[in-house]
Amino acid sequence: MFLSGPSAATALPGHRAEPSESRAGLVFLLMFLLLAAGIIAAGWLYCRNYEKQFRAGIERQLSVIADLKAGDLAQYRKERLADGSLFFQNAPFAALVRRFLEQPEDADAQRQLQIWLGKYQPFYGQVRLLDARGVTRLSSPAGLPAVSSAVAKGVSDVLRSGQVTMQDFYRSEQDQRIHLGVLTPIFDEQDARRPLGVVFLRMDPETYLYPFIERWPTASLTAETLLVRREGNEAVFLNELRFQTNSALNLRMPLDRVALPAAQAALGREGFMEGVDYRGVPVVAVLRAIPDSPWSLVARMDAAEAYRPMREQLWQVVLMAGVLLFGAGAFAGLLWRRQRVRFYRERAETEDEARRFATVVKDSNDAVTISDFEGQITAWNRGAELMYGYSEEEALQMNIWRITPEAKRAEKKAFIDRLVAGEAISSFETQRVTKDGRILDVWLTVTKLMDQAGKPIGIASTERDITERKRAVEEVHRLNAELEQRVAERTAQLQAVNEELESFGYSVSHDLRAPLRHVMGFADLLQKEAGSSLSEKSLCHLKTISQAAQRMGELIDDLLAFSRAGRVALQKTGVNLDELVRETMGGFQADTTERHIAWEIHPLPAVWADHALLRQALVNLVSNAVKFTGARAEAKIEIGCAPNTNGETVIFIRDNGAGFDPKYASKLFGVFQRLHSSAEFEGTGIGLANVRRVIRRHGGRTWAEGAVEGGATFYFSIPKQKEDIHGN
């Protein structure tokens, strides 16, 4: 029998004398009391933790809503001030205002101003041009009554400050409705200290602002958002409230009410609080200040609604604890009744399991062997018979050294010594010898066997044949080495071909210069010496020869630049893109003095690149933008940094020029690839190819987007390789 004998015997615990009924009863009573105490303690801890987490969840929910609304309100103010800034320090608009105010009968100035104001009237309801005294001189729509006194006071304030200002919430004397607006001071474009008037953009908060404040993202019976500001020692409510009508600018609360969230918000406090609202009802609220404004925001909800789910959950926990206590008592009684039956049943099952385990081990395909520390084999399963060729009868008569190769015997002896010394060894790789002399690579998982006194008596090992697997791994390594060698050879061949092509292109371009200079020189000489005797048609032919030679010279120059871009060694340093763009734009000032180009240059990061090659790429891209916007009365060119999370800096150059058909975008960066004729736009078709070569040498990418007559945007990326360049 496998695993039979003293080395594999398993000692089962003997049967102890039964305790008395009274002692057993005390044990189970103690168990019940411990369970009850544990249930009550766990319930109490759960309730405390749940209450803490629930309150934190309410705070997070209100904070998210408050932050979203505060951010949107801040953005709303920025956008309105940005609209007003379009009139601020606008020299052409200021000139029109001065003309109109000095000569009200100037119909052209009035018409142009009406167009300016009319553009904003659909978005603001009322747009006025006020003089320095606050008198309406022009409005859209026309025929509006005088402005409110609050706006008139704001006119003098904004002219003194000289800055675009928000006119905060006020109630108009004309229609008794609440409005707010933007006041933009207009100064003489010839004398910046002389005020001309103010442009007033009036907004109706009921159109967007009040509905936005009143919206709540989830279903709620009591939640609402309040907007307040401080006036003296009072908090003024700026919007209509959910539970009180006609409250905007009418409802005021003293700031000394410490439990009132609106008062605390007006004092500048931010964060979560529990208090009492304007109705005297307990609430939970989150307070936020609106940046760059006198406003504060309160996102609140009645405490009864907020904490109702928590109270319901706590009652469920109390009920569950009662059920568990009852169950614990029933469980203790069940244990008392079944304790003795279980003991005998488990002992019988343990013996059956040991027998089943012995059967599984005996029939396992893995070799399982047991030997003492002298190497005498005491157990040998069917897997060992199949792997090594020895039957169980043969194996039990021999020593483990029989299947240990000569070269591994010293290793085997050292392993046994370490195991006896108490070192923990679970598995390792070694070799075995089969009955027919074959050497097998095997993986051993070993267990040190102990007797009942804890003394080591032998070794049990599970052994698996890994010979074929090792051969397969070695074959894979050999194939990988061959593949790497082939890739290296192909790469070297490709690099040599590319170098030959570049050298050939450089030599051809360089050698073409001499005959080209002869063609141009003799053509000029012929025109000077025989120009008077040549016919008009001959002169036209001669001009065509000169122009073609000149274009050929440009092509050769571009080809040489293209070749140099691929041959010159990269000299990477930290490049300040802001300075490089300014330097690049300076080279186009002389060619664009007669054009109206609106440049929009965003802040750009520093990159790790070759300064000269990157400047060459930028010159080509900016030159493209300048060239292809030539037909625009007002050209727009924008340079900025696009967001990217792939570990690279992405720069774009965008224009409103002729654009291109998107289906040909893949051809843009090829040599001599042009999507427009030379008659439309001059060029050789090498500039963008040069850009791609420069950026690829930096490990980056190039691509473009555009539409016919819809402008184009060219992108290139530079990998972020130096973390110490201005934080990039």
C-alpha cells in the first residue's frame, strides 16, 4: 500500500472523556454571552461609522453641487466681462464714439455705432452708449428710457477706475425688475486720459442666471441654492427663494445670526455647516465664495430630508441586531445538541479523506516518492513508475541514489544536510536517471516529514518531468537570437541605403548649381546684349527660361536643406518656444507690413530639442500660414500648445487661409506634394517634407487638419525627455 509504514503513519487524536452536562452548559452559555456582546458592539460601531460616512456623503454631494455652480457663476462673470472688454481700449470704436459725441449729426458714425451695439443686443436685451454724465446717447433697441440711478452712479465709478466692471444686481426704477450688467469705459484714442463715455450691456437674470441657480441636479423636496452678498451688517439675498416669494434684493438678514448659513457665507466663510435657514428650519449647507465677485453661494437641504435615509438604516441595524441575538441563542443551543455527533462524524470523515488522498497520490501522473535521510525509498507511486521505469517492488528495494546522476550527488547530499539542519526548502530544479539510462530534467517540490515528537524522519517529494519544456524554451531563445540578428542586419542595410540616397540627393542638388548658374547668367547676358533686336515672343521665351531657372534654383536650395535636415547631428538643448516663436515672427515683419494679420500667440512650454532645426521647422510652418492667408482681408494666425497625455508636447499653428481637402491630408508632408498650383501660391513643395523630417528626428509626429476655404491647423509633437526644463 502506498504511504504505508511508520514513516507515513498519521496519528489520530484519541477520544477524551466527555465533560459533565453542567460544565458543557456553562461553556455554551459563555459562548452565547460572547456572541451577544460581539453583536451589540459590532452594531454600535457600525451605526457610528455609518453615521459618519453618511454625513461625509451628504457633505460631498452638497460640495460637488456648490463647486459646480460656483465655477459656472465665476465663468459667467468672466464671459460677460470678456464681452465688455471687446469695447475697452478699442481704438477704432473709440474713434467712432468721439466722432458721434462731437458731431451727433454724423450719420455714418451713428450707423457704425448702431451696428456695433446691435451685434450684442440679442444676447443682452439692452445695449447703450452713455456719455460721461450717464445720459443715453445711443441704444439698441432705440428709444429706451433713462438708465437707472444705480447704473448712473456706476458710470462715474467706472470712469474713475478706468476698468471694465460688473454692475451688480439692482432694481430698475422704470420696470421694478432686477437687472445686472457690464460697464465698459471708453476713452479718447488720441488722449487716453479723456473719458468719452461708457458702453452698458444690461442682463436680465431671469433669462439664464436665476433658472441656473434654482436648478438642482437630483430630485429633492427641500434643496435649493442661494446667492447672497454683504451690505453693511446684513446679508442680502440676490435670487428668488424656493419657500419665500419676492425675496430677491428684499430679504435681508443680520450677519450676527451665527446659525444662518447665508449670514456665514456673506461673512466669507466656506465649507460645510449645520444650521437654521431663513424659515427657521434645521438645514445642512455648503458655503462657497464666488471668485472675483462680492457674491457667496449656499447649497442647502433640510436636515430632515438629508438624514432620513440614515435614520431608516439605523433602525434596520437595530432590528438586525435583535434578529442576530435571537439567532445566536438558537445557534448555541444547536451546537450543544450536535457537538458529540459532529465529533465522531468528523473523525470518520478524516479517516476516509486520508484513504482517498492516499489513492489520489498513488495514481497521480506526477512522481511522488518518500525516502529517509539515508536515501532508502519507502514509498513509490504509479507516476514514479511511469517516469523512471522502476516498479514499486523494485523501488522499495533500492536507494534514492540509484536515480541520482553522478554529477548531482554532491548537490543531493548538500540538500539533505541543509534540510536536516532546519533550512526551509520547498522546490528546486535537478536531474534524475531513468532505468534505461536517460537523463531527465525534473522540478522537485519537497516536504520534510516529522514524527509525532517533531523529529525529522524523511523526505516526501513530488517530481515533474520538465525536459521537453526546457528544450522548447531553449529553442525559443535560439530562434529569438536568430531573429534579432536578422533584424540587426536588415536595419544596417536599410540605414546604408538611406545614407546613400541622401548623399546622392545632396550631390545631385549641389552639382546642378553650376550649369544652372550658366543658364541664368547667359540668359541675362543675352537679354542685355541682344534684347533690343529680339522679338517680343523671343523675349517672352527668354523670360520663361530665367523664371524656370530661378524656380529650379529654389528647388535645389530646398533639396539641399531637406538633405541637411537628415544628415546634421542633433544638438539638443532646452529651447524656450516663446522666444523661438517671437524670433521666427520677426523674420516675417518686412513681408507682412502691408497686410492685416491678427496674431494670437499662446504661452508655450520649453522643450528639449535642436534649436536650429526646430527654428527651421517653425519658419516653414509660419511661412505656410502667412502664404495661404494672402487672399484674406483679415488674416488670423494662432500658435499654441494642445493638451496631450502621451508624454509629449504638441504645438499647433492654425490659420484661416485657403485650407485643403481633408482626404489629401496624408500627402501634405511628402516631397514635391502640392495641393495648389504655383499660379495660386508660390512654393516648391519641400517645406512640409522638411518639417516632418526635422520632427521625426526628434522622435515626434506631424499631422494636419483642414477644410477647403476653411483654414488649416498643422500639429507637431516633441517628446518630453528632460523633466528639469521649467517643470516640463
